[in-house]
Amino acid sequence: MHKAVKICFFLFLLLGLSKAFSQDLKTSVGTNKELDSVRKKLDGAKDSVVFTAKYIRFTKLSLTKDSIVLLPLDTSTFNIQNYSPLLQPTHPTINNGNMGLSARPLLYEPSKRIGFDVGFHSLDYYALTPDDIIYYQARTPFTSLYFISAGQKEQLFRAVHTQNIKKNWNVGVNFNRGDSKGFYSRQRGDNLNVAIFSWYQSPNKRYNMWASAIFNTMRAYENGSTVATGLFEPNYSKISREAEPINLSDARNLYRKNTIFLKQTYYVGRIDTSVNVNNAVLPTNKVSYTFEYNNDSYDFYKNGADPNNVLPPGMASTVYTDDSTHVKHIKNEFIYSFFLRPKNSSVIKNELKVDAGVRHDYYTHEYLGLKQDGTSYEQSRFAYQNITILGAAGYRFSNNIDFNLDVQQILQGENAGDYLYEAKSKILLGKTIGRIELGAYAQNQTPAAIFNYYHGNHYQWTDNDFKNTKIANLSFNYINDRYGFTAGAKYYLTSNYLYFAADHTNGTTAILPKQTTADISLIRVDVSKKTRFGKFVMENYVAYQKTDKNAVLRTPDFYTYNSIYFDNTFFKVLKANVGFDVRYNSEYANYLYSPATAQFYIDERNPTNLPSRPIVDVFFKANLKRANIFVKYDFVNQGLFQPGYYTVNRYPMQDALLKFGVSWNFYD
């Protein structure tokens, strides 16, 4: 009841803000004479516009690199049933049981980060970053509400409100709250994201400013897995899930990530206009400045016994642990861009683009360990800075062929020598034939800080002499939008791969960071196809990957996601799909998990292959005017050939669960 009151209060607050700050933009669009036929008959010219999604346009930072690309709102029900970041069809994960808990990719997806990296990423799936913020141009106040409920097991609420306080100045707020309690004791993930954002564009469209303030709080309760390891064995004596004994009775990871972001761009010289994409403004010279401040903390807390030694015995205390890592980061980035293109051309061709810039990063990195009486047993602080040169060059031969090269190189600082060189090319063969995308990159990255230095109550290592990890990649993709077909291949050559492994030297469940000396090759092939047979639709995705070091780089050889549904419009207004999704991956030696560091690790001595069988979900989803709804029953095949399953060793996944979701858009 208390949570319901909070949600209602927040909704009333959003509506109050809308009334307080809204302006009458209807007068500025009324001259368009876009009259709704029903209202015209009823009210004449009193209210000439009925606002819909077409009056809202949005962009993201990734769509503003050259010119600003505006996109319309997606009001369809596409993939609405897969709302969890852990269950995305083409980016599957392994995790500790439910949304809000630690996770990592199932398929090999190396990051392209260079420079300083603290090394805590298991809860990144639930954090908002500046690249995630959507900036709007709203000719009318816009509010979007999104609610998911699975009883007491899982709830998710998202709200977005945005409006133009002036014709060229938009402000808005994001509010996300997820609470997933799971089926087992202390299997809870609790996440809160709040973001305030603004986009200002000068009347002559030369100056743009994007700003955001983001606050993330991600709390993952750690139960250390269930004591019983054979929950899904045929001879196991079943009891209530919540009554299953767990290993840790009072432990949790708490991550806070707060960001202040500001990006400004100014177009210098001649400005061209594209007739192809929303009449986009195309600069000939552009100056960009970005400021970003991050204040992040990563805390592990435990207060209780560990009778089954899920963690190695504490060095400062065998009962109490309060370890935290703090990182503050200030980034200043300046980029100058110029473009050479023919004047007054309806087709953009022979366009040359060059970027040149510099970025300065300053970090403070602190470790703090506290005893139960408040005194510290560990307190250390480091400061780093990096100077990175940024460069990019691109040439567009025509609307059908382009080539782009991006360069990042750290010249000076703690991570001097890190680099990321990337090349991409797109070739349009024809609307019927499709297009080809070619890519390649070379990366040299300093080991994440957690591999070289970590001082906590349960683990301590210092000054590991690890080498930089290097990755060389080649990729090829063929895309045919007309036939809904995509096929691609990627090749990775990884040198000095870093990972965590079980340490059996003292007979405990300790872990240690390790690095391979041999190169690791991995090839991955992805194929997806959407097929329609009358009103029946099939969406199929298959990924096959093979590595020569599967004992270290743990990935399944085969993964597939398939969605089959009946697509129909009922009563001429209700657009609905009813069908089922099937996910499956082949068996492989799975990962284990260490709560104190929130790291996934492998056991090289005793690898465990967990059984793997298809997981089937059934769903119904529909669109009715401004609302999208869905009803979904996860793991409907539970009890048919399998009573349950794992994706991480000893951490059971959710049982069958009925879920309901609704999203509702308001345009005035």
C-alpha cells in the first residue's frame, strides 16, 4: 500500500509540473490545418489539432555526431514482452536468478573501453548513462508511463515526462524503479534511476546544448546461493522455495553511479540542409565541447556467519565486512570537425569529414574497509590522469557507399599506450538486394583496476604484473530489410585475456585474477530471419560461436531465440499478437559467482556442465490507441522434462511466473 501511495503521488507530481511549466504550443502548429475529422464535425475550428505521437521527435547522443537525426516515437508492441535487460533476444545473459541481480553476457561481447576501468560491471545492465538519455522535441507535453507486475515476485515502473518550455528548449525527467524479490530468500534486486535532462537549440540551429543529471542506485542482495545443490534432481525432496536454506543471511552489494553531463556544439560557417532525413541541418564546421563528472561507489556489506565457506574467512573480521571502492572522474573533451561536400546537391556524395580532438580524464580511486566499531582496516587512495587524442575521418562516395575511420590513442598518463582503432564501411547494393556492412578494430587496453589491486576483508592482491589485453576483430554483415534477413560473421583474436578463477591452494572458495599467455581465437556467426505466412509470423535468431580455448573463455557453441505468433487486428482497432518465445543454448562449462567482489569466475580444476533445455514463454500483446499491453507466462514448460534450471552454477533461476505489463502515452 505504501508503494502504491508513492506511485500515485509521483503521477500527481508529474501532472502538476505539466500544468505549471506548459505553454500553449497549439497556436504554433494550428496553422498546419491537421484537423481530426471527428473533432472537426463536433467542435468546428475550436480545437484544430488532436496531438499524437507524430508531434514528438527524439534523438540520442549517438545520433548527433555529424548532424542531428530526429526519429519518431516507436508506439508499436515490438519486443515489449522482453522488457528485462537480461532477456534481450540477441544479447542474452547469465545471471543470479532474476532481474536486478548480477549478470554477464552469455555470448562473447568484449567491451571497447580503453583507459582506466574500475572493473565492477555486474550491475551495469540496470544503470542509466548519458548515452541512454533520450532528448525530445515536443510540440506538446509528453508523458509515458510503463508498469510491469508479477505479483510480489517482480515489479517495474518507468515514467518519462518532457515538454518544451520554449519552442527550441526542451526539459524532461526519467524515473525508473525496479524491485524483483525472486522466489528464494534474499534473492532480491532493487534498482532506482532518476534523470533530469534538457536540450536547447538556438533559433538559427547553430548552437545545441544537451545536459543531464543522472542518479543510479542499484542494490543486489546476496544469498550466496542455496545450500542444496541438487534442487532440480528427480530425487530431491521439494520444500517451499522461500524455505530453502541459503548460505549468506545478511549480505548485499550496493552500487551508486551519479553523473553530471553537459555537451555543447556550435556550427561555424555555411550550413547545408538534407532533403533526405527530416531536413536535417548539415554543418560544414563544428566545434564540440563535453564535460562529464562521475561519482561512483561500489560497496559490499556482510554481517553474519558463513558456515559453508562461500567466501574465504575474513582477514579483519570473520563475521562483519564493509568494503567499498569509490571512483570520481572528471572528463573534458574538445573536438573540431569540418565537412567538405558539393553545394546545392540533392544527393550527398563525395563528402569528406574529418574530426580532431583531445580528451583529458582525471580519476581518484579509493579503497575503504571498515570494522564493526567504525574504525578502518584499509584506506588507500590513488589519482590518475590521461590525455587522449581523438580522430575520425570519413568519406561518403554516394548515398550508397561510405567509409569511416575512428582513432583513440592515450598519449600520456596512467594508461598511456592504450588505443582503439576502428574502421567501418557500408555498401548499399540495392533496395531489393540489401546492403553489406564491413568492420574491423584493434584494441589495446590496460587491465581493469580490480585485476591489479584489490584490498578487502576476504580478498587481497597487489601489483599483479598483468599485460595489456589486445583484441583484433573483423566483421561482416549482410542485411536485407525487404526480406527481413540478416547474416553476419565476426572473428576475434584476443591476447592476454584476463579472468577470475577458483583458488584451491588453501582449500577455500577463494578466487584469484589470472591471465592467459596464449592467444584465443573465436569465430561467431549470427543469422536472423523474419518470415510471415499469412497472419502467422516467425522471428528466428541463431548464433554459433567456436573458440579454441573454451576451458578459459566459457561460452556455449550454440544459442537460439525464436518467436512465433499470430498477428491480427480485432474489432478493427485492437492490433494484437498471441504466441510463444523459445530460448535455448547448448551445454557448456558454466561460471560461478563470488558475492564479495561481484565477479563471475571459473573453476579450472572441476568444470561443471549444467543441463540445458529450451525455455518457453507464452504471451499476448496488443496495441489500443495510446496504450500497449501484454500478458506473459514465463517458463510455461516447467515440469515438462525439467523442474528448473541454472545459468550460473548453484544460483537457481525463477520458476514459472505470470506477468502483466502496460505502457501508456499522453500527448497533452
